Amino acid sequence: MLGVQPQDVAPSPVPETAPVDAEQAEAALVEHYPRFVRLAYLVLPPALGRHRRVLTAHALAQRSLPTGRRAEEDALPSPRRGDSCDDGYAYVRGRVLRAALVAARPRRWARRPRRLQLPPLLPQVWGLQLYPHCGGADELALDQRLAALSGPARAAYVLRGLEQLDDPTILRVLDEARVEDPEAALDEADTALAQYELLESAEFDPCSLLARPTDLVRRRWRGRAALAATVAALVCGTMLALPDGGWGADGAAAPPYARNAAAEQALKPDKLLRIAPADWKTSARTDFSVWPARGNHAHDSALLRRALAVWARPGAGVQVSTTPGTPAGPPMGAAQLLYAGTVDQAFVVLLYDGLRVVRYAEPKKGHGDPALDFARADNADEAGADAVVLGRTDGNVRYLTAPWVQKAAVRDLLAPAAGAVALHRSADGVTDPVPSPALARTCTSWETVELRDSTATRMLTDLGELTPARLTSGPPADPHDVSTAADRAAWQHTACLLPTVRSHGVRTVNSWQFATQQLPESNGTARWLCTRADTWRGTGSRVLAQFQPPGAKAAMPGAVAARAENTAACGEREPQVLAGVLWKSRGGHWFVLAAGSPQFASLATTGGVTGSAAGHLLAVPAEQGAQAQLNGRLADGTEVGALR
């Protein structure tokens, strides 16, 4: 039974004449505090920096109530009505919005700043840098678009998207917040792409925060020398300006708070491990450890230094992302350089430390925050080390291919009969841009990359991570690469289910047709498929069982009959799988259909529907809405339940 997650919205309306008292406003603030803080955070300019923006948003929400609780102050002005919220909520929202707009005004040095334009007195955080959880590419793009708007335009955008107000109500609320030209603000907000659902993202939630330490050594030292704080500040400034210790050399890295000889060696560009271009041909291993160092900036010491320093201690402005189960700490020793060069509008450095592939990217023109991405790559084989994502731009993705890859092509999984289109690569193995299905909002095509070497042709797909996932077909004991027309036809109805494992650290996805079933009343033949996504970390596998009735449209995924996570079913260790559905025939009759993999000797259903059958297929008449318990018995007598 599906549940609907309630949103944090205002309570039901009260009569127009209801007064607003201090207790009512305070109750609204306490009940909807996270929403008021999110509203202030979105209206504040991103130029403040995420740490100060978080603290300022909390300060504005906490100061939205009037001071004092005298009797004559209990009755507060009742706001004019126009949206479905009570007066206390509307009153506090107006106070928060007005304060955020004042704090968002640009400071002019010739004019004395207002109190709200200065850092808040409370709340204060000592020894930590706070910021919300990092979102995806869509949230980052929305934040950049909001930064380009004026404060009133951001307020109009947020009132429309977060509060879901209509235009007349937005104009009234902006007028009450003392915006000089509400209509101009609303027109400016219309120029931004309407992605209102992203406003509820964790990227813009200043109540769910991550924390990083400030400079621990300098903080301890200042505590011991409080009487000499001025002298200490001069000494710290001098130390940070020394070679190999200044902000300029380390780029966006945080200040150093640990000194260790091995760690210092790992931060030196000249200590990076560089593999010769032909070493992979004679190596006993074929994985990332034999990739040569490539790229037009492979010898740019300044760029490599910044990449290593940010890896060791990413600053507050660095966008850090990790695949599940991937540690984000600094390297244990000298890392291996895979690539350093220009990719579209960024400088990109790819590094490998035996456990992880790390991607550092910084804008070429110096505008915007650097990015640091981590992905597990331990125990990679030749297939797992065929390619790495170099960059993403405008919904496209570029790959860096392995030195043993001879040819590259693009194939649409949703058009199995169409041929593969050759994909151009540079001399360094960088591909032309390829549409990324991982970033698409609709499933009208699913572009995959076919990479051919001297032994096989492998199909890879982007699932939003550094390492693309390898697609295979066949039984779990002997999966093979998607290379035949039959394999591609089977994947046609499975491709649009791949977003369910996006950004999950997936290494391989195998799709296996484990049964075909003649449907009752001569309704044709249905197919049963099992799709299993395995991860680099081993745990966290996801399994889907599909029921595909005859006559399904091209690219239409089958009905998901069952799903499970962290299970060995449909895998090499436990290749058996069992699933069932409640199905209606063309004649209007209902049946419980079930199918197991060939290991099953019999199936049985109990509960709301009772029946059994020898073999691995079952069809039992049932009633609409019936619920049944499905079990099967293997040839050796072992009883196995349905996938769930």
C-alpha cells in the first residue's frame, strides 16, 4: 500500500477576523521552524558562503518574533489573507522574508550597513564549518541560477515554488515585505527555469547539516596564547605564506591541520606514480594500475599540487561526492596519475590510489567551486577498468578509455535493431560527448557505449558516477557481454529500470530471462526476467524480477513483480529466483501467475489463493485483490520463498 509523505505546509485556514497573538506566532514558528529557515536560506545570496548563509538563516528565523511579552504586545497585526495558511504562519513568514531581503541587499561602503547585513550574533558555532548536504548537478545549477537573481526575484521564485502561492498573493506578500517593485521581481523570477521540486532538496535544507573542523592546530595554539593573539595572528599569516604552505599553492584546500612525513610526500606532484604508455602490454595485470599518465597538463605541477592538496583537505567551498562505501580521506602514499588536462570548460585531474579513482575539477576561468569525486575501483579487472567519466556538460558525458580499447561506439538500448554509431576519441583516449541517460528526466532513449579490445566488446552505461556500469546478459553462473541481437532485445524492456540503481556504486548489471510462461486462456507467452545490480563494495546489491506480458510496446519496461536489496538471489552464489503476480486475462478473469528459475521442482501458493504445480511455473485462478503466499521447492528438497 503506497503512502503519501506529508509536506511541511501551513495548517488549515482560520477565519479572516482571527487575531494574531504572540503565542499563536510562537506556535507557528516552533511547528514550522525548518520551513522558515529553508525560506530564509533560499532568499539569502549564495555569495555569503554556505556556512554564514546557514547561520544567518537560523538567526533570521529565530528573530522573527517580537521581543517582550507584555499584555499590550500580545495582540499583533493580523496579515491580509490570500493563501491557505493561518495568520500566525503568515505573520512569521512575512517577518522572515522581510529580514532576509534586508540581509540580501548588497553592502555599499559609502553607507553604514544595517544590522541584518552583518554576521549574526546568534547562533554562533565555534570550531566547526557547517553546510547542507551536497545535491546533484540539477541542484547545483539551480543554486547558480538563483545567485544570478536579485533578492526580491529570489523571494518571488521561492514563494511560488516552496510556498506554492499564486501570482497575486506573491505580489501582496512582496509588497508587505517592502519590496519597491514586486511586479519587476516577479518578472525577473520568471526568467529562471521552473525547477520548484528541487527547492525541497537536501541541498537547500539548513537544518540537516554536515560539519568539518576548522584549523585545529591554530585553534589550540591560540587558546594557549590568548594574551598574545595579535602576535599569534601575524605568525600564522607568515607561516601560511611560506612555500608549500600558502593558500595560493594549495588552491581551494583547507588550511593544514596535520603534518606527517608520509602524507607530505603524497602531496608532492613529483612523487606521483606515472606509468609508461606501453607497460600495460607486458604487465601481468590489466586494470587501472597500468593506465599511463595522459593529458595536456600531465606535467603542470601547479595544477597537480592543487588537486593533491584539495584531496588531502577539501575546503568548505569544495563540492565533494562519494559513491556509497567509498572513504573520502587523503591518500596513504603517493598516488598514480591517470590524466590531467582540459575537458570542456574545466581543468580535470584523475588519480588512483589502488582503492579509489579520484576526480578533481576546477573551472578554467576561476569562477565557481572546485569539485572532488571519489569512486571505489578496488579489484578492478580488464572489463571494470575500460573507462572512467572525465566530465559532464549540458546532459552529456565524456569518457577516458583504457589504453587497450581499440574502438568505441554508441548504441541506443531502446532501439536494438539500430546499428552502433562510431564514437570518436582523441589521441589520449578522450571520447566526444555522449548523451547521458543518467541525467535525463524521461526515458525516450538510453545511450550506451560499446568498447572493443582484442578479446571482447563490452557495453557500458553511465549511472551518474565516475565508473560506468558494465551491462551483461545470461544466467548468473555464466553471464556474458551484451553482444547479440537477442541480448539487446531483452535489454530493450529493462533499460528504463536502470535509474533505480543510479548513484549506488554499481559495478555490473546483469539481466537474465529465467522463464517463459504460456498464459491461461490462450493469452500468449509471457517472459520472466531477473535483473541484478552488483556494487564495487560487494554489499548493497539490488535485484528486480520482471513480468513482461506479450505485446509490450518497445522500450516499455516489464511490471516489477518483486524487488530485494542485499540478497544473494539471482546471483552467482544463489542463482535461483522465484516471483509471482496477480494477472487479469483478456476475458476478465484473474490468476496468480508465478515462475521460478529452472532449479525449482515445484511451486505452491497458500493464503488467499491455494494451489500447486510441478515444475517451475504456476497459474491458479484467483479473485481481484487476492493476496497469497508463494513458495517453491528445489530439486534437492530445499524450500525457497519468493523474492522480496
